[in-house]
Amino acid sequence: MSHRRILSLWFPRLGAERVLRVHRGLGDGPLAVVAERGNVPVLVSLTQAAEAEGLRPGQPVRDAQAMCPGLVTRPADPEAEADFLFALRRWAGKFSPWIAEEPQDGLIVDLTGCAHLFGGEAPLLAQVEEDCAGLGLTVRSGIADTVGAAWALARFAGRRPQAARTGDAIDSESPATRSRAARRRPWERGAAGFSGHGAIAPPGQTRAAIGPLPVAALRLADETVTELARLGLRRIDELSGQPRAALARRFGTGLVRRLDQALGVEPEPVSPARPPAHFAVRLTLPEPIGLEDDLRAAIDRLLPQLCRRLAEKGRGARRVRLHCVRADRGVERVEVGLARPSADPERLRPLLAMKLADIDAGFGIDAIRLEAHVTEPVHPVQHKGGHAVSGEMAQSRGAGPAMDDLVGRLGARIGLEAITRLHPADSHIPEKTATVLAAAWSEPAERWPEPPVPRPLTLWRPEPVTAPDCPDVPGAFRWRGRLHATGATTGPERIAPEWWLDEPDWRSGVRDYWRVTTAEGDRLWLFYAHGAGLSPGWFCHGRFA
């Protein structure tokens, strides 16, 4: 019977060692990566030299600098660390094609049927340590039948973990007391098969391998570990002997689930993330170029290849980036966006041509790279008869590829975010009947709901009107410093505020709207606010065409 074999790789100093790889001039002194936790800057990753000074992750930066004045700090960069972990996942593909990322600092590798290619599991771990040493990385590894057991061995086998501060833990005792202790914890003595930075649990012996490890090796929350320690349950074998029903009632099903996953009772598959699709083409030139016509000719050669790759995957480009590598090794970049994803070269070429004037060729351009770094799925459109097409165009009010191209060209000049369109909103409040959306990321409205009565062409915030404080339409009123005589009137239309929202402009209560035509020909939208003591009176809200 074949057993699944899982390799867990843990990089405990990933953040700090990534910084050392990027900034070679920092030397071998103590270095720490800093991030804010609760508005307090704390250490999140340390080099070996920093740990030798007595520093630890989670320690405030002020305390750490007091202990180690020569400490060098750098801010955390989660995105760069995620990219670095992704690169390590590609490296780990030499051991198995089935790899999943553990958030922040680990990898899970399904080694089933692969270890013999490296001479066995022990030589494979030796190869892992040799490769990581060449990369300047610290790694701890564990191999077991389950993901949970391999994770536990990589992080807790052969080392002494931080015990829960319960008052009776050994870490709470004085150093002299600990030095006289005759019996050491099993994980201090080393797990079976432990050597160097790797631990191997023989097939079928998962329970015996992880039993001496602390309960924190089950990937439990700190609060759960502390509560278990208060009950005297510090090791996995002590926990596994307890009734499951009682554990589930007190700590929830998550504790039992983690225990079953580590012991292999509940399956936990390795789900590798699909590698992201890259859509990029490159052209290396025999001689440097610097004319816009030459750049257009290069783009004409690259665009069909890029669009063909997009079409094969059923994707369309949303944003396209052009990289021009100059002879002095400088790089010029321009980027364009599309209102709709497309894999049509004729829709991309004009947008890129508009940006060529922004490229500084310097002493010449040696290489050109065209990349569609933001893509979306595209779906085929069913073509219909001329009558149906004309009806749909009338409903969409001119929407289509021509409108999308226009939005794209304008966006190349002023930015796609600056081009907006109005969409109907579900509200009876006049100024809230429409919402503003970015034209590049929204579809035009098919139809606007008809209002109960005509609405004015222009709306503004209500402006006070000097008139008698009476619900009846005044014969004359003063607005914007002018005296207006009332002509024809239509109304009223009563609109009540949305009681579930607190709108400052609607605290005056129910309004009665009137369409008023003045003697001068102005068509205004006036309303009387029934304020019940709070800002009652007449106001002007808009103007009709």
C-alpha cells in the first residue's frame, strides 16, 4: 500500500533574507523587517545575526533598538515577499509538480512517487538545504504522511518552542531551576528521523512522530493553545487521548478538525495554485532604433503575436504596457487601457501609437517588449439581422465598439478614470436618481425609468427663495437677487425624505414641488418645505430647458 508523502518547507527568516538579497551592501550585521501592529511598529522578520542579539519577532522596535543599537530596520513589503515566495514555488518544482503556497513563509509539496528520483527522502532534504544555502535562505523542512504532520515537523521538531505563559510552564521558571531539570521535553531531544533542519516521519508512523510535539504544532490559535495549557494539555499525544465530543464542545470543531487532519483521519489535499498566464512578446533588434516610424513597425510585428496568444486563451487585453530597452540599459515604459477587453490588433494599435511621442529613445532602443498585464475573459458575440441590430443600437444609444474605442482614445490622454457616465439609481429623491460610474468599467444603461412627472434639465442644491411662508404658490418671489412674477404653475408633487438615511439637505421634511413659469420665461422647479419648525419655506431646486 502506497502512502502519500508530503514535504513542508518553512522559511522562518524569509522577509529579512529577501532584503539582504536585494540590498547586498547591508553586510552581515543585525537586520530586521518592521511592520505596524496596532499602530505600534514591531519586528516581523529577523536575520540570524539579529536573533543572536536576543531579539525576537513581535518585539516593539523601540525595545529592540535599546537592546541592539546597531540594528538596521527596513519596512515590510508584503507584495514583494509574496512575489519572492512565488519564485521559490517555481524553484521547488524541481522536486514535484504538485506545490501549494503556505501564506507568508511556507510551501507544501506533494512528494508522492518523487523522492526516489533524488535517492530517497533524506538525500532530497539534503538537496533542499544545499539549494537554500546557495540562495542565502534559512529553511526548515518536514516530511510526513499528512499536510498537518509535515507542517508540525518543519516548525517544531528538534527545537524548543515558546511555551504558553500559564504560570506553571517551564519558561516561567527561573534559569537556575531549568538548569537543574533532569528530564527534557521530547521535542527538545529531537523527533525521530530529525537531522539538521529536516525531520522525516516514516510512513505509517505519523502519530508517533508528532505525538511529542506541542499542541501549537496543530496550527491552532494562540488563545486555544493557552487554554489547553491551562488544562494540562501541552502535547499532541495528550490531546489525542481526550474524548472528541468534549473537545468539540469546549473548543469548537476547529480543534478536532486540525487534529484529525494531522493524524490522517480527515483528508487534506494539496491544492496547488494555477500558474498565472503571461501574455508578453519580445523583439530584439540588431541595431538601435529611435524613430517613431521604426517603433510603429516593431509594434506591427508584435501585436499580431500578442493578440493571437490572447485569443487562444479566450482573453482580451484591458491594459497593455510597452517596454523599450535603450542602449544605455535604461527602460522607457508607456501604458494604455481599453474601455472593453479586446484581442483585436486594430483596436490596440491606435492607442499605442498615441503614446510613442512620450518615449525618450536616448541613444537608441535595443529591445521592445509588449505585455498585456491586465486581461479579462472575452465572449463571442452572436450576429443578428439588420433590423435587430438597428433596434439594439437604438436602445443602447450609440454604445458599441466605436464608443469603446472613443473612450479608450480619450482615456489614453486624460485617464480612463476621468471618463464617466450616469446610470439610473433606485431612489425617488431627485438628486439621487442617478449615480456616476467609470465609463470603462460599466455598461451603458439600456433604458432610464420614466419619472412620475418631468424633471428639470439642471439640478443644484436647494437655494432659498424669498416668499411668504405659505404652502400656496406666491404671486411673486425673489431669487438670486431678482424679483420674479409668477406666471403658469403646475403641481404640487409631494416627495418625502428617506427616513432610513440622514440627508442634511432633507432635514426640512416633506416637500411640495411646483413647476413655475415666470413672466420673464424662466421655468423653475420650486418647492415648499414643511419643516415643522425646522427650516420651512420656499426653495429653488432646478431649472427646466
